[in-house]
Amino acid sequence: MTTWGVIQFPGSCDERDAVLACSRAGEARLLWHAERDLAGVDAIVVPGGFSYGDYLRAGAIARFSEVMEAVAEFAAAGGPVLGICNGFQVLCEAGLLPGALLTNERLRFVCRQVEVEVVNAETPFTRECEPGERLSIPVKHQVGRYFAPPEELERLEREGRVVFRYAPGQNPNGSLGDIAGVANDAGNVVGLMPHPEHAVDPLTGSADGLKLFASAAKLAVA
Amino acid sequence: MLIRPKEGILDPQGKAVERALPALGFDDVSSVRIGRLVELEADSLERLPELCEKLLANPLIEDFEIQPVQAPSPDA
Amino acid sequence: MSVAEAPHRALGLTDPEYDWICELLDREPNGVELAMFSLMWSEHCAYKHSRKLLRLLPTEGPRVVLGPGENAGAVSVGEDHVVAFKVESHNHPSAVEPFQGAATGVGGILRDVFALGARPIAILDSLRFGELDTGRSRYLFEGVVAGVGHYGNSIGVPTVGGEVYFEGPYEHNCLVNAMCVGLARRDRIIRSAASGVGNALVLMGASTGRDGIGGASVLASAELEAGETEKRPTVQIGDPFEEEKLMECCLELLDRELLVALQDLGAAGLTSSAAEMASKGGVGLDIDVGLVPLREADMEPFEVMVSESQERMLAVVDPARVDEVLAVCARWQTGAAVIGEVTEGGSLRVLAGGEEVGDLPIAALVDDCPLYDLQPAEPEGWIYGNRRTLDDGSPEQTLLALLASPTIASKRWALEQYDSIVGSRTVDRGESADAAVLMLPEADSSIAVAIDGNGRRVACDPYVGAVEAVLECAANLACAGAEPLGLTNCLNFGNPEKPHVAWQLQRSVEGLAAACEALSIPVVGGNVSLYNETPAGPIYPTPVIGMVGELADPAAVAGICLRDGDAIAVLGPFSPSLAGSELAKQRGELGPGLAAVDIAAAEAAIATVRRLVRDGAVGAAHDISDGGLACALAEMAIAGGVGARVDLAALVARAQDAEAALFGEGVAGFVVTGNRQMLEGIAGTDLVIVGEAGGGTLELSAGDLSLSIPLAEVEDAWRSLAERVDSAS
């Protein structure tokens, strides 16, 4: 059974939802921001919310927390790490993922179900998907416009590190190249703005997000 | 310390303000960029660039500028 | 006597009230005491013009766990859980600074709910602005929506529903009512009564600044330089990050049973919270303002006592547990300080560095404020304006104009700015669903919540309009298959000292009471916001109703989508009329009077719909409201992406008017859809099959009127709000 760790910062909002979602593909526990001990988990989720209020810049302060040092070591050792929304921002700020997230083009918060295309189906979080498969997953953020300098962007595309793309016409924030999620060099760290943990039950809108958790669970058991 | 979006980065806040200006009669104003101002007291300027790079600004998307208001006095 | 010589007048106390205070104290109050009295005896805290009237409302029921008087009301769900909820206004602060006013309104209502030990699980809002074609209304609308979203989104509580009306009388006095729903285990709820002489008083959360002192600043001591008063901000700034930590901290403290009592700090700050806690517990309190963590140095004692700084809670703690409490607060990075203790007797003593600066009998503060009788008088004729914005035209033009009116049009522009899904409880029902449905797996139950209140109709007839507001909420819940458990209300009215406003208030409360009695729905809490008027006149009388109901199976809940081939029926004794309708408003034909309501017949129809939805017997159920049947059908067609052919001859017979059949409004009307034979078999209430879903056109006929509009055009009109807001700014 896969054991998931979900990081909890002051200001996290979706950590309990992430625990619920992970629990559908294993066991899940919260990891407190001020502790370095990852308690031997197999996979880590850095969840959404507004860590430390996001007053300076989304994710800017959370990256310096004790737990993030341990997450960096875990990632360097090849452990699967999924950053969702604010968690994506934190991983970018921490340098574990390339690029940065900027305020949405239309400046406003947007909460909306979007179609997301799986571009790279070989990461630990997308193995259960087909390349080109479309998942219905909600976004909810005000700072989600993906940015990377042109040469970096070109490299990401070339190396297949763009993992998720908003389906044509569905880009909710003005992200460059319709990018919704990317991976690190090694492919074990993935971040995305859409919230797969909010797409695990058809009653709440969709169960497509389950595939991300199921992918990593299979991997950890294998 | 002034922190502003890097040249070439889309700044929707700045654009929104810029679009509102003609209606107010400011036809001759352009290139609005919106950033942040961080005020702090420090004994020395030496490590402030590091502080900006590490925390206050994201060098990927933001430039910063340090403007000492008053030179720190040795006995401060 | 000049104002300078009579600070009580500047603080809003009348001369007789001041004399009464002197009599109660047997002396004149000092400045600190006067500031405290002025706030505790304000309309907001003392309900001096409404308390007598509110006694009319039924407050008891088998499911009521906490009724009016606590921080929020609570009803039982499942075996061992309660749902706590309350609606509160933040009208004036939002008119001054819409973003912060709305944000702190949300923050305040969240605190009311977690003060009981309930985790907030949903926010709903009820908003009123002037017509959207003025810049000021757009500014307020945009700011309020962003502020509600900012606070809820940041703290991680979903905003699951709400309503917005745009009407001229709110132009200079917008309404921002926010409702919070929370969930707690029944054995974990905590009351606010202070008890245990010697117990410590712990102030938690943000530090105290000069926020919201506003009016009381006339008490500033003479030493303060003239310019200094400008430093006192009247706008309170919300900090959802601080509140999230405070909320998690309080919930952990309660979970570990470390608190004796808990109360949030709202209007009138420490004064009100401390006095209420002591009053309920029948004890006294000593508070040393010197121990209160301050954001600004050299605040005067009265400022500390009346400050409305946000994100603060007051707890009573056993001295032996204080260290544990402070440790939990430290873990959550939330401020905490012991600022006083519970004492014998009934005095609220204020100390400053150990020295007494005020000593007031709590009974005088809380219970002895004079209550006033209203002097109601029915006004002659229509006291609000009329503005014709729609000329007579074809039925097509009329329907498109109604759908495009900001009050009826899709509010997606606003709803998308709210995180409606955090918490994993919100059942996806589409944007036009009548009520939000939330799953409560820990209680093995689900609830539906709705908020409603059509001020325009209450203005036409305060009694009938208020009855309609309750029926409307119950109808919304019925469409989700939910049975009402309780309601909360926010009474937004003008100046009650004016006879016509007093009459509106009295008739509305009588209507609320009658409807609640008839439907057996207890009122478990509420809020009154009076003096909502400007030189331009009073607002529409606006009782806003928030209702919570329980349902068994969220998967069985019908939506509002039309499906190709489904038969369409109108259910209920719905007898539409143009009086008080959106169409009458657009034609500038508003006036006093609404058709009387048969509450029992309406209740029967509501019960039928609830049963049909619960049994999964209908494909869709939608309550007929603003814009009448034509608009209800248009919303269902848009939601289902399919057209319909409908003949409303039966409604023309009832309404005696073809136009009223199409666009008239009234209570107890539902559109239900499904298999034709099945619909024909529904007995026990009025039900007429009026048409069938199919095609790509909305085709309606009523007597000699008929209209036919391609669905895409219908949808464009209904989705025109975003463009109206964005293109203008």
C-alpha cells in the first residue's frame, strides 16, 4: 500500500481534500511544515491554498520551510512529488520545477472546470493515462499564468517536460503554450495548476483526477 | 527596495491601469508597470541584494532596485 | 449645550438614554464607560427597535440544538452532528470600501460559526446594488464580489451560492449579507457563557489596533493633537491568513477540550464580547487593557475596549490549562495573551496596568438598554420611484430583455471568482440550480442550503413579500429534495423611527412569523440592519432568508436540465401576476400590492416536489421565480442545451392574462420534467403538462401571444452580464 504525505503549511486550504484523494489510492497523512521528518512516505503532495497568505508572492515563503528541505532531498533521490496549484508555485519558487506562475491575464480569481490534455504519459503521475487523453479537472486560482523564458520553454517542449496542457480554447489564465503542468529534469517532480484532488468523485463534477493518484500508487507498489 | 516585473513580462495590472487612462484624459501616459515597494530598516546595505534575490523578488520574472533613503550611521 | 459638552450625543445616545445610564450607575460615566455604553446601546448591539418584534418568530423545533442568542444557530443532522449557520450584514462598511467591507463581512460570519466549535463548510452571499448602468454600482459590485472571493478563497471555505439583485433604491446603500454554514460533532459544540470564578480570559488572534473606532474618537483625550484622529482608520482590513490560523487553532483547542467558553470579537470589539460572555454566565470580568497585545503604541483604554480589529477571539480557560492553550496558539503562529479573569458578582471592570479605569454593571450594559416601540403607519401609495427601461415590444424582445437584465442574467462572471469546491463536499449542480447541496459523509447525511429575499416584492407588500421569501427558500430546497431544518434571517431596512419603515418592518416580521409557523421552520438566529437609507430615501425593505435542509441521497438530486423528449409540466397552485415582477419594474409600472398567498396550498406543492425529487420521479425540477415561467423555461433549456415547445393556455386561464402567464411572478410554481406517463400519474396537487423538450428553439405560446427564439440567442442574452461589467470598466 502506498503511503502518501501531504504537506500542511499555515494557510494551506486543500490539504484535507488532498488527503481524501490520496486515500483513494493508498494511505495518506499530513506532514507539518515545521518538521523535517517525512515519516517514510512513498509519495508527496504539496497541496493548494495560500501558504503563509501568499502576500509576498505565491509560494515565496513556503519554500523556506523546514519540510521543504526534506522534500528537496526526497525529490533528489527520485521520490515522486506532485505540486498542485499553490504547491506548484512553491515547487517553482524552490527551484524544483522550472518557470514561474504569474497573476492571471484577466487579474481575477477563476474557479472553473477545464479540459486538460495529458502531453507526457510517462511521469509517475500520468502512467495510467494515454498520451493526448483529456481529463476534466477544475482550476481555481488567481496566480496561475505559467511563464518561462523562451529558451527554457523551448527546452521543456523538446524534452517532453510539458506534462499537461489546457485543451484548445480552455486556457483560463493566459499561460504560455497553454501549459497547465510541467515536470523536472528527471520527471519525478510534477506540478500543475488544475486540482486533480477535486476531481475524484463524479458527484462533485468529475473523477478524472483519480488517474494521477492511481498512477503514482501503482508506481510505488511496483 | 523597488521590485517590478522584468522587461517583456506581461504585466496585466499595469495594462489595466494603462487602458483606463485615456478616459481620464491622460492620453500622453504609457508603459505603465506595477511592482512592489518594500520598506525596511537595515544596519548595512551589504546583504540586501541577497535578500532580494532569495525572497523579496523572483529573479526569473522580477527586477529589483535598492534605494537607501539615508546612509546607515555606524552607531545606529 | 454644545456637542463638545455632550459627548453622549456625538456617540449616538439620546439625552434620556444618557440620563438613564446615570441613574443605573448612580453617577456619571467616565469616558471609557461612556464609549462602552454607546456601543452596547447602539441599534446594532441592543436591537432597540426590533427586539420586541422579533419575539413573534418561532424559535423552537425538534431539530434545534442552539437557537437565537448564541453566536450562531444550530440544528441536528445525522446521529451525532450539528449544522451551525447564520447570516449577517456588512452593508455600511461595504458601501465605504467594497472590497474590504465584503471581505471582513465574510471573516466576521466565519468567526461566528467557528466560535461554536463548528468547522465552516460553506459561505453564501446575498448582495444588492443599484442598477448596473451606473459606474458606482459596477464599482461596488466588482469590489464586493472580489472581496467575498478573496476572503473565502484564501481561508479555504467554499462559496457555494448566493443571489444578486440590482435595483435603484440600493444605489447609495448597497447590501452585503453573508451566510456561513458549519459542521460540528454535537458533543464538541461550545457556548459563549463565561463561568468559573478565577478562570483566565485569553485573547487570541490578531493584535489590536485603532480599526473601526470611528465615532468613538470624539472621546480622544485633549492631549491628542488635532491631526492624530486621522490616524484612526474607520475601514477594517481583513486578513484571511490570520483568520485561517486562528480558526484551525480554535478548532484544535476545542478538540482537545482546553476551553471553557469561546466568543468572537465583532462589532464593539472586546466590550461587546466580554459583556455578552459575562452576562450569559452570570459572572463578572476583569480586563486589563495593558495586557492586550497592541498593533499601535499608546492606545487609550477606551480605544482598546471598542476597537473592531478583525480576526480576534476571546476564550475562558482554566488557569491550569493556560500554558497548554498558549502552546497550541504558538504552534499555529497565532497571537494569544491572558488579559483578565472571571470574577464574582456582575461587574465588567476595566483596568489599565492594574489601575481601574472603568467599572460597569454588566446587566446595565447588556439588558437595560431601553427598547422602543415602533410607530408604524402604512404609507400612501408607492414611495419608491419608477423608471421605464423597456418599451412595449414583441414577446421575443420582452423575454430577451428580461434574460439580459442583470438581476436575472447568469451570474457566472461573479460565481467563477469564488472557490466553490474546496472541502470536497459541493455537489456539482450547474450554475442555475435552486439550492447548493453539500455532502456530510462524517454525519452520513447531506444538506441543501439556499439564500433568498426579493426586496422589490417586499416593498410592494411587506407581509406577502416576506411570506414569499420563506416559501421561495423552501421551494429551492424542495428542488434538491431537502426538508427544511431551520432558517436564519437578516432584516435589512431603513430608519425604523420613520412610520412607513416601521410599518414595513412590522409587516415583514409578521409575514416571516406566519410562514415559519405554517411550514414549521424554526428561526435559529439572525441579524438586523436598520438605518439603511440616504437622503435619496430608504432601501427596499429586504428580509434575507437563509435556509438549511436535509436530504438523504445527493446522487438522486435532480438538476434543472431539460432533456430531449422529456415532457414539461407546471406544478403547484402557481397563479402568476405582473404585480411586483421584473417586467413591471422594467416598464416602470411598480406599485403597492401583491396577490395574497395561500400558504397551506404552497406548502403542499413544495412537499410534492420534495417527494418527487427524493423518489427520483422527475428528471428536473426548477422553481419559478424572477421573470416568470418564460425565464424559468429558458434557464432549463440553456442548462440542458435543448429547446422546447410549450403552450401555457392553462396558465392563461389562471392568470386571466397571456402576458402574466409568460412573465408573471408568484409563489408555489415549479417546472418539472420527465416521462409523460409518469408525470400524468402524479396526484395530489395541481399539475399541467404544458409541452415537450426538443429542437434548438424555445417556442412558447400563451393565448394570443407566442414567441420563438433560437436557443443560442436565448443563451447570448442570458450570458450578457460579463460583457456589461467588463466593457464598461
